[in-house]
Amino acid sequence: MEEKKNNAVEKVNQTVKNAEKKEKTSTPAKKENSSAKKRTVTAKVKAAKKAERERIRAEKKAEREKKRQAKKVAMEQAKVQKERIRAEKRIELARIKAHKKAEKDKAKAAAARAKAAKKARIAEKKAELKAEKAARRETLKHETKKQRAARIAKEKQERAELKKQKFLAKKREKELRRQERAKRAERNKGFGGWLAAVISLGVATLILASVLTFTLIMPTAESRMLESTYSKSFYDVKDQVNNMDVNLSKVLASKDGGAISGYLTDIAVESEVAESNVQQLPLEDENKFYTTKLINQIGDFAKYLNKKIVAGEPLTDDDYKTLVHLYTANATLKNSLAEIADRTNGEFNFSAMANGNKSGIITDKLTELENLSVEYPELIYDGPFSDGRDDREAKGITGTEITPAEAKTVFEKAFAKMGIANVENDGEANGIIPCYNVKAEVEGDILYAQISKTGGKIVMFDYSGSCNDVKYGKEYAIAAGEEFMRSVGIDDMTAVWVNLSGNVYTINFAYETNKIPVYSDLVKVRVCAETNKVIGMEALSYYTNHTDRVIAKATLTEKEAREKVSVNIEIETARLAVVPVGETSEKLCYEFTGTYDDSTFYVYIDALSGKQVQMFKVVESTEGTLLV
């Protein structure tokens, strides 16, 4: 293009030079014509130059446009490539997340199976222990006073002898070690000294072997296994309480919500395992009560705080004060368990406790935990072990105060059909509802009840008889429960939950008004599936909460509330219900039941605000059907 441009310029210059030569050699007329021609040529030259410049500009512009389009295409391709890479990353992250979730679900399922298996083993062990105790009671039932005195004396003598032999064995073992040390010291004093040391060692070994043989022959294989189980449960409790202490201190020292949530989850799990191990120890109920109360309080408060964190709520100063109180109480329990382990040197006889010997450091130290009750704060939260509930006033108890003799009359009237005998008063019980304790015998088993001092209401009763088969369906059990409640003055109840476990139906009845169940007014009834007789009732919640209510009207329709439930749940039933929230309040909710992933769920949606108040999952376990 440059070469063409140069040729055109040279051609124009040559034309101008030729015109100038002609102008010099021509006449004036010719000069005039020449000037005109010259101007014409100049104009053409200018026009040619202008056209050339325009052409060059057009070519440059086209070149720039071509480069711009190429750059644009490259950028689009790069953008597409980046988007493809991001999409591949998203797919890979989703795959990794799904894999992690699957692994987590797998681990949870394995943990659940392990927990269920452990519960099954515990239940089996309990059944064995119960059978052994029953067999022992049956054996002892027919012995005379003289035989009983002789048996007790013999057992005491055997225990004393066993203790003596253990003491002698330890003493001989110490003597043996002393003689071994003497042997090493006297090694260079001649053959005579060496021979004497060998003879002494042999004699000591024979004596020790005899004592140990006698000691080992005394207990049976079964008693040794039982002792091992008790000992393992004790040291497991000790380890779990230590772990709870560590995690409580971490919660108090942490600021990160995610870390605190992890520690609280560990505390909740450890408390459940520790409570289960405490129940395995051969302790009286009053010794277990204060220990399990503290452990359950800590675990349940941990769940409550974790729930707040998950909901995005900050922990308050009161929450931290409560944590400090519980941390201090748990430290006291930890120190008590450590002192028990140190003072017994790992050789405490748990089997002796199971056989009636309740004295000793373990019972003393665990009973001391009762003194911690005054140091507990009033825990106001949605847990089943809250101390704050002890201060509520019983709304459903009215009337005048009765005497112990009148309580005995109420008992005899309520249980006349059960063939009771040897009815007697058995002290008093103080709590939300002060009661008289009354007990009687029914076919050799104990029937125990608590009668309220005010109004003479049966707050609870329990019959220790056995149920060995299932001969009646749940419809008969529900009818039997309703009939018994009506006989003791509890009316307008509807069954809201039925569970069969151990040949016994456990039925939850709720007070019903205008076809709306009120879950706060709950009565739990136990019915033997073999005889269809009511063998237990607990009405503390009913008498604590039952009162006349004004139930607000729902502002949401059932259809609107249904939309608040996850689409994953296939809803089967729906109804209005009044449910307790916290300590003193209630909410009118829509209760939806449905299934998801072969599991049944209960979902409660506030009938006024549309918020989810509660959700339960039905779990089939070795203990029956449970709500979690």
C-alpha cells in the first residue's frame, strides 16, 4: 500500500514539472491556458490526495474494528471457560458435601445402632438382676425369723471372713516383697543365707497361694462378672463427669459460637451416657437421685443453650451465671468420685451393696450431693429437669386438708377391686403438691400411692406386679385407663399417645375442651397388657396445670398452617391443640402428623403467628416407640 502511494505522488510531481516547462516556452495565451490546466491538475491532485487519505483512514478503522471484534470473541470465550470451571467446581463441592453428609448419616446410624444395642444389653442385664432378686425374694419369703437371723449372721460372718482373708493376702504380699528385697541385699553373704532366703520365700509363697486360692474360690463366676460390671459403670461415670468438667470450662472460656455449640453437644451426650451408667450402680434411689438430677440438669441445660445458638440467639449474662453454678456443682461431683476412687483403691465391693450393705464411702459421698440443691439456680428453660418447676402452684388442687387416716380411706376406696391387704401410711412427700404416702400388698407385691393433703386426690400410684404376656389390644387399655381416671375424679380426657413396652401399655391422656386437647393437663397411665388392669398413674402435670382456660381463636387456617410444614413431610392428620411453652405459657397450635423417610413426625405450628413451636420424631427402639 505504501509503494502505491509513493508511485502516485511521483506521478503527480512529474506532471507538475512538465506543466511548468510548457509554461516557460509558450506564448502568453498559451500561458493562460497552461495556468488553467495547472489549476485543474492541482485540484485533481488535491482530490486524489484526499481520496487516498480517506481510503487509508477507512482501512485503519476496519483494522481496529477487526481487532476489537477478535478481542471481544476472546473475552467471551474466556468468560465461558471460567463459567464452565466454576460449574465444575460447584458440582465437585456438591459431590463432596453429599459424600460427607452420607458419611455423617452413616456414622449417626452406627452410633444409634450402638446405643440401641447398649440399651438392649442394659435392659437384658436389668431383667437378669430383677429375676435374681425375685428368685431371692421368693426363697426368703418362706423362711422363719430364726432361719432369717441365722442366714444374716452367716452372711455377715462370710463377708467378715472374706474381708479378713483379703487383708491377710495383702499383708502376705507385702511380706513377700520385703523378703525379696532382703534376698537381694543378702545375696553376697554366703550359701547359708541364700538358702534361708529361698526357704523363707517358698514358705511365704505357699502361704500366699493358699490365702489367694481361698479368696478366689469363695466368689462365684457370676458374682465376679457382676462385680466387674458395677466397677466398670462406676469408672465410666467418673470419666464422663471429668469430660463434662473439661467441656464446661471450654464453654466458659470460648467466644466462638460454633465451638461453643460443639462443646455443648458433647456435654449433652456425656450426660446421657453418665446417667445411664449411674442407673447401673447398686445404689438406693435416694443416693442415685441427687447424682442423676445434677447430671441431667447439666445435659438438659446444654441442649437448651445449643438450641439458642442454632436459632441465632446470643447467650445472656444469666445463661453464663447458670453455667458457672453448674460447673461448680459438677466439679464437686467430680471431686467426690475421685475421692471415692482414691480411698477405695479400686477395690470397693459393689456386690455387697447389691446384697444389702448400704454403708460406705460411696453412699456417704453421693448422699452429700443433696446439700448442693441449695446452690442450684432456678433454671427456667424448656427441659424436663428444671428446678424452676418446683415453685409452681398447683392450679388443679382445691378443697380442705385431709388427715393421714382419711388418705388411707381414699386409697382403700380407689383400689378396693385389686384385692389390697395390709394397708398402711408410709410417711409424707413434699413438693409441688404435698402428699401422704400410702402402701398395701396385692398378691405379695407392693402397691404404692401418693394422696394430696389438700383435696385428697390420687396424684400418683405404682404397682410392682409383673406382666408376662400381651392378651389385650390398645383399645381395651385406653378404655381401662379412661374408666380408672373417671373413678378418681379425672374427666374429659382423650388419649394422645400409646406405647407398648415390656408387656405394659403407657398411655398419655390430655384434657380435652371443644375437641381441642390441652397437652399441659397430661395424665400418664400404665396398663398391664396381660390383665388389662391399670398398674400405674402419674397426674402431677394435670393437677399442676388444670384450670379453666379461655382459648384464643386461630388466626391462621389449617391450609395456611399446612404451608408452614416442610414439603418433605407427607401430612396424614391435622388438628388444633394447646401445647406448653416454657414454664408458664401455652400456645394454640396446629398439630400435624406425617411421614418422611419412613419416619413419623409431629409438627406444631403456632395458630396465630405461623411459627414452628415444636417438632417430634417417632423412634422405634428396644424400649418401644419413643418421641425425640
